[in-house]
Amino acid sequence: MKNSNMLKLSALAASLVVVLSATAAGKNVFPSLTPLPPVPIPKDNPQTPEKIALGKQLFWESRLSGDGSMPCVSCHVPGLGWGEGSQISRGYPGTKHWRNSQTIINSAYYNKLFWEGSVTSLEAQAPSAAEGGVAGNGDRSTMEMRLRFIPEYVESFKKVFGSPWPRMNDAYRAIASYQRTVVSDASKVPFDRYAKGDKKALNASQLAGMKLFNGKAACIQCHNGALASDEKYYDIGLPDFPGFKDEPLYQVTHRWENYQKGVSEQKYRGADRDYGLYFRTKNEKDIGKFRTPSLREVKYTGPYMHNGVFKTLQEVVNFYDGGGGKGTNKTPLMKPLNLSAQEKKDLVSFIEALSMIEPLIHDDPKLPGDYQPLPAPVK
């Protein structure tokens, strides 16, 4: 046993020497891009075909919102890259949202969800969206009661969860199970096919772009691993969304969100930006930092960034090539890249090779019918 432990310690020490030597030599060590592994499934919410089918119905179910107009799919449209396609998400009727609606493709792989990483599971993400004041704005008890008055849902929840009637916690578990099926098909992703041995899967421009991605352009510093995201937080100096400065409904939401997230009165009354990670930590050094988004399927998921400030990947590359904006706590990783026009084109070509050759589309499910009265209680 001692010899075994000594061998493990020796191997660990050797690994540390390699990393430290590379760092000392000025070489940064980052995880490589790799194909996606099997979807991680939590032990307390195993997948079943019946649960996934129920979750898909609930994802499309408009009755899981305040006024019956905001199902999950209203902000995560399959034909729009499972986002919304607009700079800022539509928001609950009568309000304006304040952030870009992120795609849910491959959200099954994230350890941190939402732009500031405020939840750590799809099961926790679902209620935050369905019940959020400028998102679904649904009251949990009302939504649950609606489901209880639909016989088809009563039967489905009984079959899937063994409960006598639908419960919202179970509804969110079912939605999470369905979202774990909204993932890239590796056989249709040029990069994944290349990484698995098909050396013809990437063309010359994409290969040149991959070299830039891992080298001169330094994208790999933050966009690494299977998800092409390190899930860390950075301020890259993004310009603010202009609507926060001169449109009253956007300002209402902006200041209300600040208030809800517990910032000081001075900050919420004079809110002039989205503080990002600061809302969670209340550390001034985290102002302006947002979680690194995955680059997978970005070919279909524009506009980009937490405020949708860039419409195209070309605009994104131009921004990084210029070293980003000013920022409050701007990361030192942002530096001018001095890419040529051809290099920018090649880089975009490779980034698009992290997406499937065709968009991921799921057909609409068949939803249950109208509410039915419950039988009178037996006396």
C-alpha cells in the first residue's frame, strides 16, 4: 500500500513539475478542446422516456407562467438556436428584460447557469426562469393548481413520479430532464468528427483557424475543455446596452433587478450598468464579470454576449482583436491580437466548426386539452 501511494505521489509531483516548468517558460497551460462526453445525469433525477416526454410538454406549456403567455419555449425557440434571436430577451408582458436569452443547447453540461452563475443545476434554473419577475412571472401555487385541473397531466405525473397530483418541484425536474436531451450531435459537429479521427472533417480555413484559436488568438485561455468554456468569470470591457440609459421600461427593470439582488441603495438608484458577478459576491473586484459562454453551436445562437451587443461572430472577433473595451475590472488576458483579415476569417470558420452542420430542431409536442372540474369531495 505504501509503495502504491508513493508511486501516486511521484506521478503527481512529476505532473506539477511539467506544469510549473511550462509556466516558468512563459507557456500557459489550458485544457484542450475535446468532444463532449455523455450527458451527466444527477442521481436524484434519473432519465426515463416518460419523464423526458412530460418535460418536453411542460417546456412548451404556456400555463406555466403568470398570464399564460410565457412558456419556456417563448424565450428558447428551437428555430432561433434555442434562444430568442433578439439583443435582449422579450421579457414578461408589460416589462422589458435586461439580458440576452442564452441558448439552452448543451446547458446539461454547465455547472453554473445564468450569466452570473447564480444556480448550479437545471433543476434550480427552471423555477428561476418560470417564476422570475421579468421572465415567466408565474406564481408557483397557481401554476401547480392549473396542472392539477388537467386530467392528462394528473395521469402523467402519477405515472412518472408516483404522486397523486402534479407538483411544481416535479414539473421542474421533468423540464430539466428534457433539457438534458437538447445537446449537440457529435456526428454532425465538424470539430468533434476531426477530434475522433476524421482528418477530412475540417477544411484548410478551419484548420488554420484552429491553430489561431490555440495560439495567436489565445481563445483557448477561456474557451477550453469539452464545453469550450472554462465557466469562469471575466470583465472584457463590453459596451453597455444603450437602452439602460434612455428607455424607461429598461431602466425600471434594470434598477429593480439591482434592488432584488441586494446592492446598496446608492447603486440601485443610480444603476448605470449590469454588475454581473458582483450581484452574487458583493465584491467590487467582480463588477462587470460574466461567465464564459460555451462556443458550441454559436453558429446558430446570435446575437452574442450577455447584452446581445454583437450580431455576428465577425463582430465578436473584431472586438477581441482590438483588445476589448475599457471595463471596470478588465482581465489582463484581453490584449490586441493584430489579426489579419484572412486570419479573422479563418478563426470564425473554425469557431463555426464547433457547431453542427445543421441546426438542432425539435418538433412541438402535443399538449393536453382544457381544464376539467374536479369531482365534488365525498362527504
